[in-house]
Amino acid sequence: MEKKLIVLIFMGIFLMSFISAVPPVTTVDNFPEGYLLTESQQGALIYNQDFTYNFFVSNATNGVTLDDTDIICTFYMANLSGNVLYAANATYVDGYFGYWNILIEAGNFSYIGDYPYGLNCENGDLGGSLAGTFNVGYSGRILDAGEALLYIPLFLTIFFLFFVVVYGINMLPDSNAVDAEDTIVKISYLKYLRSALWFVIYIMLVGLLYIASNLSFAYSPDLLVAEVLFTLYSIAFSLTPVVVVVWFIWIFAQIIDDKKLKQLWKRGMFPQKI
């Protein structure tokens, strides 16, 4: 009797383990009612430029896309204070795809940053809605932390080299060597290197203005600083040909003066530093 009971217990455990191994079955008793709104995915928008917002409206029960026969879709966009900047009804674009869209004009994107928006579609009985945020950048993209790390070390490196070059310039002679009576006794060719380093500093300054303006456009919610920096960069860059011409004239003037000095030395004349 005890053996039969043990056999029945083991058989029961075996059958229970078999039954528990069967995957559960989920039964859906009812389907959701209403509309599903599916928007096109967009990255960062371009500051002060028109943008067309596209989306689909479909039946939540069977997924069939719906037109504007008896549906009205309303769109709004606000600023970070919650004030509505733009609101209008969307338009259905008939055709093979059958989608909806709405044109948001450039003037509504008046600052760089986030713009909350919402969309609602309904026919009086059924409806659906969604909400999101537009990210607006100067160039249509916003730098993430990884990209910023590429700019910041470059900026700091140029900034460091800027001061190193300035220090090096101060260590170099700015004229020919003289004695205690200010008589020129030797031509110092290192003064040419000093002149060249001044031009290097100018190029570094242009680079610093360019990087600083790009970082400001990417991160600053106020464009004033970015526009000022970019204006300074544009002026400095446009003056580069003039600076190059002046730099060459300066170098050639020094070379001509040194040749005249050598001729005076050959005649036994030792002029003083002016």
C-alpha cells in the first residue's frame, strides 16, 4: 500500500511538472478603441526655418489609416513658458500613402532650444492624441556631450598654445643686438621668427573665435553672444589677406634695413639703434 502511494505521489509530481512546462496563453478579451497617431521621426530642427510636420492617423482596433472624412486634427506648439506660439488644424494629403501634415513657418522658431507641442485628432466619438518636444538648433543639429568633448580640448589646446607663443615672443629680440652705447653690433635673425610668431598668434585668434562661435551656436539659448563671436570671426577672417600682405611688407622692410646695415659696416660706419 505504501509503495502504491509513493508511486502515485511521484506520478503526480511528474504530471504537475509537465503541466507547468506548458507556456501560458494570453487571451485578449477586447480591443482598444480610438485613433493611433504616428509621427515621422525628426532630429533637431533648423532655427528660423520652415518645418513640415508629418504624421499618420490610424484606427487603434485594426490599424487602418484614416482620412479627413470625419476627423479633425489640431496641432499646437508652445515655448518653454507654456505660451502657445502656433496652433492650427492639420491638412490631409490624399494619395498612395494618405498622411497628414502641417506647415510651421520659420518665424515660430525664434530661439534655439526646446519647443513643446501637442497633437489631437477626433471625430466627436473617438480620438487620440500625442505630445512631444522639438529640439531646434542653429544648423539643424545639437551637439551632444561626446561631440562637445571634441571641441573643448581643441579650444583649450589652442588657448594654451596662444599663451605659450606670446611668452615665446617676449623671450625673442625685437631688433638687432646693441652694445652699452646703443650701437648696433650684430644682426639678430631671431627677430624674423618674432614677426612670424605674431602672424601665428593672429591665426590662433581666428581659430579661437571660430570654435567659440560654434560652441555658442550649439549651446547658448540666446544667439546674441554667438552672433557677436561669429561676426568677430568673419571680420578677422576677411582681414587675413590684408594681414598677410602687411606681414610680408614688414619682413621685407626688416631685410632691406639689415642689408643697408651691412653696407654701412663695410664702410666702417656703426649706426646706433633708433
